[in-house]
Amino acid sequence: MHIPRFPEPAATGTVAIGVSPAEAYAVVSDPTVMVRFAEEAYRARWLGGASGPAVGARFQGWNRNGPRRWATRCRVTDAEPARRFAYEVTATPLALPISRWQYDIEPTGDGCTVTETNWMRVPLWFVPAAVLITGVLDRRSANGTHIGTTLERLKAHLESEPSPRPTSA
């Protein structure tokens, strides 16, 4: 696992979900599905022949905030079925480190908890450019709010879907 640039998380949230850890992992480890629940991310695709979660697999994500649009490249750093999925994000085309996202899954008596955590890795000199690109002045607060929204949408989806792996939209 890569040590994040800033060792303390910028934002985190946890939700209890009434499905097995394996069912939760099947969704959180697939960025092409997770974009359905995100606030900023709206599209993702695996790169370089990857078709699923594996350490070293890469995917591209497309994000939006109002009229603003930007793309990122991501590399999977952790892919432990039913336990953890994590990836590091870089800005394209500069390949600057931006952040790390991690999903930790813990079994409970009636399902599992999913904890989503974000670490900021963006170089301080790039922050003003990131604000211009994304339109977000307070990235920590925004990510905290987005995590809460994503986890609630994930919970609603998993607890209402008969299949743990929906088709991508």
C-alpha cells in the first residue's frame, strides 16, 4: 500500500448495509458501477485490458461540477475481496498525484459496514489550479459531503437490488 502524501484522511464516512461483505465489495470495487452513486464522477472505464479489480489495474474517470468537466487516471492499490478496495488518482495529462480513495468493508451480524476514506495528495502549488478546474474551494468539506451521499446511495442500491452486480449505465 502506498503511504498517502498527507497521512491524515481528508474525509471519511461509514454506512451499515444489509448485504454480505462480498456483495458490497462486488459493487465498490467496480468504478464503472460506482459512478452511479457519486456526486462528481459520472463515467469510468477500465484501461489497458483490465476488466475488474486487481492491484495495478488502471481506470479512467470523468468528473463534473456544474459546467466544469475533468478527467483523472486511477491505479488500483488494494483489491482484497470482501475486505478492501483502494486506488490512487492522478490528474491528466500532467500525471500529478491528486488523492487516494479507499473502501473498507467489515462484516456485521446482519450485513456489513462500508467505510469510504479520502486522502489528499495534490501538491500544494497545484491547489489554485485544481480550484479553477473543479470549481471547489473547500475540497475536504466537499469530499466529506460527497462521501455521505455516495454511501447512502450505495446502501439504497444494495438493499434494493436482488443482484450484487448491476449492469453499468
